[in-house]
Amino acid sequence: MKTSYALLIAALPLGFASSSFAAQGAAPVEVVPSEAPAAEPIDESEVDAAVLQAARFLLSSQELYVPDRPVGSLPDDELIEWQENEMKRLQSIREESKGTASEWPYEGVYRVGPDGRIPGGYRVGGSAIVVEGLLAAGLEGKDLATARAAIQRTVQFVMELLDSDPTLSRGPKKGYDVRGWGHAYGIQLLLSAIEHDIVEGEAADDAREMIKDLIDRLEVNVTKQGGWNYADDKSVSPFMTGSTLLILGDAAAAGFEINEAMITRALDALEAAHSDEMIYAYSGKERGKSKMPSSSARSSVATLALFKAGRRTQDDLRLAVQGFFDGWEDLLKRKSQQGTHKPPYGIAPYYFFYGHTYAAFAIEELPKAERPSRRAELTRLLWETRDEDGTWNDRIFPRTSSYSTAMTILALTASAE
């Protein structure tokens, strides 16, 4: 049964930029100020300059995707040589396609098709996240005009890919595929394009129809447990489900109808996947097997989704944020390394900046007095992992500097104050 967003919103979180909103339905709680060590604040003007530099990099890294061979594990010396050659290849592609480039594909080890190309879910998802980063950067003048034109090209590309790419088609999902990332973040992209008047008139109407279709595609791809999972169709993935719920909350707030039962099942599945310490299993079927270092980059987003729905308190959210900081050193060990889920905690490199962004959003829902010290602590960690050229990257692939840099912009601009 479908219900209007006015009835559903009390049970839904509010989207990707959810740090700007008050919790819906969360019971007030008595809180104890955090004892987190104070980090020396980085000057606000320095942060602003870094965000502008990062956004300009994103504008220069848009491309027309040319399928390339997948890269497996390589000896360190071969990896360095490959990275250098790949950066040159990408620079050439980007230069040749300047003014017509239309996407920022996210690159991982998972490829599809006989030529091993990047799947549509990564192409749409990566592009959408970069667009969110550009919109959050506060660009002005020529930079803003350039960004709007780039985003318009991306919207057109995404609309066409969602219609034509079989890896983004309607489910039901079986086994490993990443279409859900494209469906969810495709909704976020189109919502933002409408909100910022990047698409208007008939194009905006088409975007609204696509949002409705993507909501239906997500519904078809719900796992047997509830929620969403790129790895299988049986159990919930907390970090995928948390972010998808936040995006669906934005869609509900914008007036789109969402299946209430689908949201309830997803929230129930998230609750079933965690412990009282806000430790979330990588997959819902593994509850009780995870430790905080393995959960530290997904605890914030999952707890934030439950908090927005009134199912968790600020105390719970504080535990999740603290878990991120406590597990940071373990996350750092896997940053920009080869492989995916490595022992002892099964941490994959791609959790790194994702974790920072949603920790930043969660921080903005803590009591006001606690936020400044936590923001400063998070910013300091981001500064420690900033590359010499002013970008960020948590994978071995040069292309993923776009995704990681956009996620960092979102983390640095999460404050609503």
C-alpha cells in the first residue's frame, strides 16, 4: 500500500543532506557531553579554499567513459606504473571531451559484460555523488556557470543510461549486482537537479517520472530480509540501506509517494542487524560477528537513518559517531590499498570517505554544544589524508579521486550553521 509523503515523513529520514534537518519523531533524551579530545580547528578560510580547489578539480575530471580493461591485484611496482599510465590516459580523455563530458564514473574491482566495463550503478552513483559535492561547494560566478552546464550534461546522460543500460533495469535482483546504487543515487541526483532549477519545464517533468520509476525499481529489489544489498538478495546491507532510506526520505519530502511497508521493513532489518553498541554487521545475516572497527564506517549512516525515523536516540547516535573515530586507524590501514574485505576486520577501502561523510551528517544531529569539537576532529582527519594536489582518494584507481573528493566536500560542508 502506498501512502502520501505527509503521512510517511514521520517514519522517514530526510535524505543525503540530512544533517540540515531536525530529527523526525525522535524522543528527546538527556545527553552527556562528549569527552572526545579537542582537535585544533583548521581555519575556516582554509577549509573554504580547499573546498573551492576540490570543486574545480571535479569540474576538470568529468569524462566520456571509454571502457578499459579491469585491473586485478598487481605487484607494487607494476601498480605504481599502471597508476601513472592510467592518470595520463584519463587526462587525455578529459581534455578531448571538455565541454561534452557527461559523467564521473565510480571505479571498483567489480566489472560487467564481455569487455569488463564499469557497471551502470557505479556510473550513475559516482556521477550523482560528484554532483552533490559540486552543489554543496558554494560555487560562484564562472565556476557556478561551468558547474551548472556540467550537471545538465550529467542529468541528460543519467536519464539516457537509466533507460538503456540493462545493468540498471528493473529487478528482481539476484546475486551480486550494484544497480541499487544507481537507482538510489539517481533519485538524489534528479531531486537536486529539480530543486536547483538545473532542469525545468518538460525536462523537469521527465525527471519526476524517472524518480517515480526508480522508487519502483528499488521496491522490486528489496531483499528477503528487507532493505537493500548489492552483494545478495537475502539479507540487509546496513550501509546501503541507511543511505537509500535517507534518499527516499528526500523523495518523500519532495512529494513522491513511497510504499510505507517497504520503509518499515527496511528499518526493521536495520534494527535486526545491529547490537546495543551500534555495531552493524556487514550483512544482516552475520549479526553478532562484527566488531566496531569493521562497523565504524557504516554505523553512523545506519544509526542516522534509524534516528531520523524516531527509532534511536542521540545517545545511540553518539555511540555510532564515537565508533567511527575509535575505528579510524583501522580504516586508514585499508585506505587506497588493493583488494576489498581484508582481515582482521573485513574493511574495504571504499568505506573510508563514505564513512567520513555520513559521520559528518550524524555529527550535525548531536546536541549543538558537542558539534564544534567533533567537526574539528573530523576536519583534522580529512586534512591528514589530503593528497598534495588538493584531492582525496581511497582506492588504487586514479578515477576514484572524483568520488572521494566529492564525499570530502560533503563532509566539510555538512554544518548547517
